[in-house]
Amino acid sequence: MAKPKKTPRPKAETPKGFRDYFGAEVTQRAEMLRKIAGVYHRYGFDALESSGVETVEALGKFLPDVDRPNEGVFAWQEDADADKPGDWLALRYDLTAPLARVYAQHRNDLPTPYRRYAMGPVWRNEKPGPGRFRQFYQCDADTVGAPSVAADAEICAMLADCLEEVGIERGDYIVRVNNRKVLNGVMEVAGVLDPSDPDKFAAERGIVLRAIDKLDRLGVEGVRALLGEGRKDDSGDFTDGAGLTDTQADVIMRFVDANDEVDRRILLGRQSESGDEATGSFELPSAVNLSPELEETIHIASAHARNKLVVDYLAGIVEDSHTGKEGVAELVTIYELVESQGYLADRIRIDPSVVRGLGYYTGPVFEAELTFEIKDDKGRVRNFGSVAGGGRYDDLVKRFTGQEVPATGVSIGVDRLLAALHAKGRLTSDTVGPVVVTVMDKARMADYQAMVAELRQAGIRAEVYLGNPKNFGNQLKYADRRGSPVAVIAGGDEFDSGMIQIKDLILGAKIAENATLEEWKDRPSQYEVPRSDLVAKVREILELER
């Protein structure tokens, strides 16, 4: 008789694209969420915790692929094998689509405008890669029901405050702002957008948008090639272009060149003020060739004049486009409102190069970029990049109500922000563990528990060693592994005399590494104190080690 096959043991491994988070990572994220929530709350936003599961219908057209409802999200169908299968359900893809559903469902009970913030995990059924996971945290704030771009300006100011609150210093970030309407106006002037037939030239506009979005990687010449017949990359692969005429491409390139052109004008103005000759033939060197002095000149002038120069330049491109002029006017309002609060262009900057999800957004869009350099996995120096983004999306709630409801919001990538702080050395993986009360006599467990209770009641993190107390050395090894700053030691003799031993584990480790005998004598790492001084002595050591 054949032996029954054993059920194979499950593999102890995380699913592909997911990861586990331990101690310091969880604590640091919780602290960051607490700080961001504090800023949101200060701005008058209320917390919302919506369901982690939505119907696929509610997520709707904003899924990566609407023809395959289980693509892009983790989805399943209720009662799939029944005669009448139920709804398709999915883990939430983001925190914005659930907000639209919540507002449409409860709008009669909610204030207008409704200002909410939400924090939590989202899930995306996409191909994972380095630093790209299928589950990650988002931290959103949105205003629903406010048509004024004052709401967008407020979001931008709040985003800047959030970055500084969590430890990103001024000079290490820029909140960049653009407007979908401005780009539509440029497209209209270039002849690739017909306001009477928005679907016309849709393919060409898609290529133009993708080309503009690749400016940092391809440069001006690469973008220009994609506006025309196409571009061949270094590997020989050819990408078809939008097929625009030279005249059409010139309009788009004026828009693409906005930042460099404003830099030129700032430098020309500064040279004129200093008495230097400024001629029309002056050309700004590429950014990589700028001297530190010129970069500083641009920075100082930008903070005070850049935003106005940018919107004036954009106004000259959109010409008579009603949509374009409306977008420029909205950008003027935004920068004037944030500047009135002290946010100049060195923190919140009008920047035409922001092309994030413009098929999704209907007006202003914004993106927070960290400007400091880091080294990637291959040792190459690069800017850290975007950690937050958002914009105005007036059509999302309309899917439920049939009526347009204005909305704007931002989403902060918490995991990327944590990675940035680690890269800058402002966070470490080391955390201070609990004070460990060791066990020398199992019969005195009640006494040990009394000591640890006193420490906890004094606000000190502490625990009693609950492993096998037979080997005292193992207890100290456990304390080291926990990152414990202090160990409390008491056996029968100590309890009889009313004295206890308190060992400074952090100092002890330092002494063991490199302290001289004189240093060791000057400050021993173990103290004998009365039992009544337990809390005071532990607190003293913790203060010394901060």
C-alpha cells in the first residue's frame, strides 16, 4: 500500500512585490504620519478612514486597464461560480477614488467644501521592481466642493509645511506648479487641440505630452525629434513622433523652453542692474556649466521674481486661447496667494515642465521634488526626485452624481519620504529598545514585575526578561539585541539589602570598544543604587545617553 503523500510545507517568504516592516521602520513611519496629520489638522482638514475594498465600478476609468477589471488592481468577483455572479471587488488602488465615492454617498451629511485627509496602505497589481512595491502607504489631503484655486494654493502651502515638518529642510525641496489649461492652450495654438472636437488629434497630443514629460531624460533635441517624425535612441530603436510641422513644433518648444528662457531673462536683468552690457545675443550656458556665482544669482532673483516672469512668458505663448488665458490667470492667483503667506519661488514655483497625469487632472497640478543628490544602486549621482503630487480633478465625483463637483488634493509618498530622510542621514535604523529587568531568581518574579511597572508608570519603556533565566549571559545578549540602553540586575542578595544594580549598556559598549582605563574609572557603566532610586537613576542614564 502506497504511503500517503505528505502535504508540502508552505514556503516562509513574502509574496513577490511585498515586504515586511520591522521595529524602527514601523515606528518611523508612524511618527512621520503623526507629523503630517498634525499639519493637515492645523489646516482644518478632518480625518477619514474609508474601506480598503471598493467595487471595481467605483474605481472606474481611472484603473490602468478598464477592459480587464482585474488588471492593475487585486480584484475578485463575489460568488463568481453562482448563476448570478456578484460585483467585482478590488483592494483600493489609491485614496482619491474612495473619497469620490464617499462624498457622493454622504454628500448630504457633509459640509461643503469638505476637507479631509486619509492615510493608509494602497495596493497595485503591477510589475514590481527595485523600490517599487505592490503595497505602499499614501498620505492624502483633499478639498471637495471648492471651485476657487485658493484651495489649490492652500494645498501647495500645506505640502511645503508637511515637508519641513518631517525634516526636509528649505533648499532641499521645491513644490512645482503647472496647469492643465495652460498646456491645452498651447496645444490649441499649435493646432493639435480643437475645442469643438476634443477627441480630434488625441493620438498626437498623447505623443506630445509624453515627449514633454521626458525633457529631463532626452533633452531639448530629443523632445523636438519626438514632436516631428520621431527619434532613434542609442540602441537603434526608433520611436514614432507626433508628426507636427516645424511651425507647430516651434510653439510647443517655446513652452518646453520656458524655464531656460526665464533663467536667461533673470540673468540679463541682473547683469543690467550691475552695469554689465546685456545684449540680445546673450545665451545662458546649460545648467551643468553654470558657475556657482551664476547659480546663486539665479536663485536669489528667482525667489523674488521668477513666478511672475514665468506666467508673463506663458501668457505670450497661449495668445488668444480662452482656455490658456484662464489657466495663466489661475497660476497668477496661486502664486500671489502663496507669496502673500511668505512662500516665494524658492519653495513654491510655477514650473511648466510639470506634466503629471494631465489626462486625469482638469486644472492646476503640483509636484514636490527633492532637489538634493543621492547615489543610486549603481553608484551614479542623481536627484532624489518626486515625493508627492496632486492637482485639481473636477470630473471624478461627477461619475457618481452626474454633476461636476470641484475637487483638488495631494498625495504624499510616505515610503519615499522616509527613504529620502535616510539618504540625508536624518534617520537611522537604530532605535532605543526597552529597559530590560533581568531575572536572577524566578521565585521573585512579582518583585521584578513591580519594578517594571514602576518604570512604565514613569513613562519609561521597559520589560521583564521572559526567556529562560538560567544563563545570565544570555539575558544580557538579549538586551543587546533589543538595543536596550539599561539593564536592571537584582538577585536575592540585592533584594535582602534593598540595593539593586543598574547597568548602562550603551556606555558599557563604548567603554569596551575604545575607552581608556582612566575614562572607565571616571565614569563606570554599572551603578549600585537603593531600590527606591530605580526610576530616578534609570531616567538619569537615559538623559545622559541622549
